[in-house]
Amino acid sequence: MKQENIHDWLEQAKDLAKAERELKIEHWIKISFQLRKGYDNYDTLHVIDIPRQMLERWRWLIRWRMAKYTCQYPREEINTYYHYYDKRTGLETGFNTLLSCLAATKAQVTRIKRIMEQYIIHETHNNLFFTPETDERLQKIKAKLKQKYANVEAMEKRVEEEVIKISIKTKAA
């Protein structure tokens, strides 16, 4: 098994960040304070909707709000719920969500392109008999890249369908 170095991991993180920028993902968080009244019965006391990067600066407000509701309803169960989402599309963000899978797939495309370019440059400088049209490794990389493009298109269609579903739900509500 090949040992990964920190440089590979940083490149993957940069590719993922680039893919998120291309998709124009706006990370937001909705924090709701809920009063539990039974197994499936609750009242929402307050909702805070802020950009994700402001969460650490607003932790004091969340703790203060929780303390306020705990004092206001001393015998009731108060819960705080965090919902991470994309402001533009309304879709959830996080691990194994549709948007994160799309961003990861786009990052894989970027990575494979970079590997292909590096391979071509290396082989043209070091292999006198290299021809891009007949090279087996290059053909495998191109086939993999073509499959990744198909995966990106399929994921983009799924995201569009989900955004349409969400917009229909919000219009109905």
C-alpha cells in the first residue's frame, strides 16, 4: 500500500475547495432551539440563521440563548439543533450529502486532469518513443476521466432535481 504524503492531501483539499467555489456553495447553518413536550411533539422557540464561518464567533450567543430558555422553562427539555446547508440551493452540506459528493467528484476530475498533464510532461521529456495517441497508461487515464465527467453530469442532474423539489416544497408551504 502506498504511503500518502501531506502534499497529496493538501492538493486534494485545494481541489475540493476549488470545486466548491465553482459550484458557488455558500455554507450556512440554521440553529434552532426547541422545547420538547413529548415523544414527537416540540415547539421551536428560536431560530438563528448565520454563515458557517460565523459559528465560532457566535458560540456565546448560542450558550446565552440556551441558558435563557433553560431558566425560562426549568422543568422542560430544551434541545439545540444544527442544520448545515447551502444558502443558494437549500441543499444540505456535510459528509455523504449530494452537494459534497458532487464537489468531491469535480475535485476528482481536477486531480485526474493534473495527473494526466504531469504524466504527459514527464513522458515527453524522458521517453524518446512516447506518443500520446498510443500510450496505454494515457488511454486508461483518459477513459477514467471520461467516466468521471459522466459522473459529474449525472450528479449535476440529481442536484438540479433536488433543488426543484425543494423550491416546490417552499412554494407550497
